[in-house]
Amino acid sequence: MEIKRRNFQGALNILSFNRHFYVFGLIALSLIILSFLIFNWSTLFLWITILSFLYGLIMPLIVSAYVYDFSGYYNFDWLKNYNFKDAVGKQILNINAGFDETSFIIKNNFPKSELHVFDFYNAKQHTEPAIIRARKVSMVYPNTQQINSNSIPLKDNSVDLIFLLSAAHEIRSQEEKIQFLKECNRVCKPDANVIMIEHLRDFPNFVAFTIGFTHFFSKSTWKKAFQAAGFSTFTEQKFTPFMSIFNSRP
């Protein structure tokens, strides 16, 4: 199945899923402007405040458009660097948090392989409003299974390749991350790969998302989680200044 994305779909998704931030931001900005009219604050302070609010509201959309709409993220050209083979009998997992824009693309890239799609979303544990909204509009790959993050219903040493694409950060607890990655390790064959793509809690993402960058985790946090889960390798390749591709093996 060929998936055609709308123009600026990535940026529009960010705007739609995080609209509560934009509503609150615009309300706060309106109140600040109103207070200036009432109390006659410094004009310089007013403009600094207005520009700061506009930066915080607009910059995430610009960066999201760059990353998700213009960088080739959904073309999967970045995957060619790893030279993964497609073959009959090869087992591939794509694990998401209820918002799935990649499973059909993965299947197009690996038509001979068997693709399993799992969704670890738990309404009690994963409470971000953005992911709740995203689930309502997400495409569902056929036979997608709902799972707990600490239990993948597959045999030990049975999987060749696992994709965790902009999803694992929805697991907020470090201990839950480790348990989830332990399950990934358990089902991996000795020569399997786990490909995780994430924004990081770093300076470029602070520039892009301001305080919103706290929704992501640092490279060291992810490295500790993978090591605690028993993975032997943890290598990073930058995909734009704002995203990292991590490749780990058991």
C-alpha cells in the first residue's frame, strides 16, 4: 500500500496534537498585551515578550516541517545506510505508541519479510494529551496487536529487526523503558538490530522546541537504558540536527 502524505502533514500533526499548548500560549499572550494597555508597561518589555511567545509557538512548527516534511524522513532513504536485506522468513517488528505512520512504509521496503506491528499505548501510564489525540487519527496496520510495554508476545531469539520510530519516548519512566528494552532484547536474534529514532533533550531541540524539549530524553538516558537492558552496542547517526538514529544489537 502506497502512503501519500499531505503537504506539511508533519507540521500540521504537531499543531493538531499539541493544540492545547497553542491555545494556552495565545491566551497568555493576549493577557500580557491587555495588561500593557491597562498598566502602560515598557514598550521594549512588551515586544520582547511578544517575540518570545511567537518564537515558542512558531519555531516548533518550522522545525517539524523541516524534519517530517522536507528531510526525507518518510522516504526511508536513511535506512539504505544500514543495508538491511529483505528475505522470505525474515521477522520484523514495528512498535508504536498508538500513532502509526510507518508500518505501511516499512512493508513497502521489506515486501518479502513478515512484519508484526505492536502498540504499547497504555491510557493509565501514557497520559500525554498529544498522543491521545494522535491515536484518534492514526492509520492502523492490519493485525496490529495491543501489548504491555513489558511483554512482547513472541518467542525468544525470533526477530531480525525492530523499529522504534519516534515512539519510545512516550514511555516516561526509566524503569519502564528498561523493561520494555529487555523484552526487545529477549525476542532479538543474536545478530538482530534495533533501530530507534528520537528527538533528544539537547541544545538543538531546545532551540527548536524551547521548554517542550523536556518531552524528550538525553542520549545518556537512552544509552543507560539500552545498556541496562543488556544490549552490547549503542551507536548514533544524526538525521538532521534535531533527530538521532540509534542502532543497537543484543
